[in-house]
Amino acid sequence: MPVGTAGAVKAVTPAELRGLGAEMILSNAYHLYLRPGHRLIAELGGLHRFMGWPGPILTDSGGFQVFSLAKLCAIDDDGVTFRSHLDGSEHRFTPELAVEIQEALGVDVAMVLDECLPYPCTEERAQAAWARTARWAARCRAARRRSGMALFGIVQGGVWPALRRQSAADLVSLGFDGYAIGGLCVGEPKAQTHLAIEETTAVLPEAAPRYLMGVGLPEDLVEGVWRGADLFDCVMPTRHARTGWLFTSTGRILIKHARYANDGAPIDPACGCETCRTYSRAYLRHLFLANEPLAARLHTAHNLYYYLSLMRRLREAIETGRLAECRDAFYQMREETEA
């Protein structure tokens, strides 16, 4: 899911997103609550109409942003009080309000409010946070009023395998439309990330969507799918596009490097996006160094096309029983380049 935090995927229009192959996008309840406000969006017909996006929208409840962006944050069993990162104004989030905001936005998939943890943290701290998050999840489920909106529980538990299994089992017992795996890719070693995903997906029902939150690099998507995750989001393809990092079938390139000054080749000869079909690395480097807005647009279109194409190949590999072969081919391309 391309990330449109504040109701827009940076540098591309909704029509362009459709053309790139995007089927679903992510926005953020915290940011839209603060600006322009969920009630205003509801009055104007909901988030789909407000931003001109006809496909499904998933919103994060804002739990992560409250803990990572708020200037001051005080948590208790009822909810969390925080000061806006925009103007310092004080606000109060509860599980019930998190659901109310997402229902007002009119989104297709909403997330429960959860307590996010830093890495590293102790097992005792992670256990306490999960106990509170489990209670909040039950309150979110009870607060849902709008039919047609799926509600996902969020599995937490840090890097502790037993706690991950407990968290997943607790949510399954409550019964949600889908399940998210949160609190990963926040600095822990990859081996711990992979183990946490495996421990979680082993408990979650196969028939329900599994959403690995905030992930990530192309290899993270491949490894997440390999371990049973279905949905992903991350700002990397769009954020990296604006800083000149471009993803290719053989790895990443940084377009500002001098080696591309006279390079007439496309970003990725194997890519079928309009940027690669039309423009050279030399031209894109020129745009980037000249601070031309077109650079961000062309880079973003390429990176999103690459990510969405990778996910399409993984889906096709699953359907044809060739996922292991697809995974091996993904890494083989990089090994050949590095060699």
C-alpha cells in the first residue's frame, strides 16, 4: 500500500497511482485528526471523495504517531494524552475515539489503538504494554458502529516469541476481520524480525488478512511474504524517491552520484515504467541536482512501480506454486550485480 499519510501520496495523483498498479493506499488517522479534522472530512463526503481516490483505504489508528511525534505524551489505562507536533495543543486519544475518527473518515480498513514500544525494551515492559493494548483492542471492537468497515487487531510483543504468540492468540480469541503485526523493523536485528513474524503468523488464522506494518525494503517484502504476510506499507519508495534513492531489480542506486552524469541508460533496463521507458539516468540526475520538482515525480513513479510490480510477481508466484523460485531469483539478481 503506497502511503498517503495526510490524504495524499507525495508527488503523484490518484489517477497516476492507479496507472502504476496501486489497488489500496494507507492514510493516517492521527494526522488527519489534527489537520484538517475528521469531522470536516466527513462533512465533505469522506476521505475517498476528499482526496479523489476510488479504491480501498486503510488508516493506521495513530498509535505509533502519538508515541513518536507528540511533543509530550502521557499514557494510562484509559488512553493517551499528548501535545500536537504541529502547534503544541493538547489532545486525548482513547480506543473509542480512534474508532470514531476512522469511521468518520469512511475508510475501508481501520486499526485498533495500540501502545507502541521502542527497541530495545525489557520483556516485562513489553508484557505490560501488551496487556494494555489487549484491553484497548477489546474496547475498539465494542466501539465499532459502522458496517462495511473492517477492523484489524494489532499484534505487539517486541522481539519476545512467547509474547508474540500470546498477543496473536489473545486477538484471535476476540475475533477481528484481519490482523496486523506491529512493532517490528524499529532497529532490531533482521533475524529477530523474521522470528517474530514466523511466531505470529503461525497463530493467526490463514483465512484472515495479515498486515505487516511499516515494512519496508524490497527484501523485507519478499521475506514477509515468505513467512505468511499479505499486506505491507512503507514510506520508503516515496521518501527515498525524493532523496534520489531509486530501487532496481539489481539493488538501489543513488542518482546524484557522478557516475551517472553521462549515463544514457534508464534507471533499470528491466523496468517497464514510464520513467524508465522515457528518461535516462543522466537526465534524472540533472533534474535532481537542479532541484526540479519533476525529479520527485519521476523518481516516485518509478519506485512505486517497482514495489507494486514486485508484489504482483510474488502474488503470481504464490498462485503458480513458484514462490521459492521467485524468492531465489530476487536474490540471484543482486548477487550477480555484486559479483
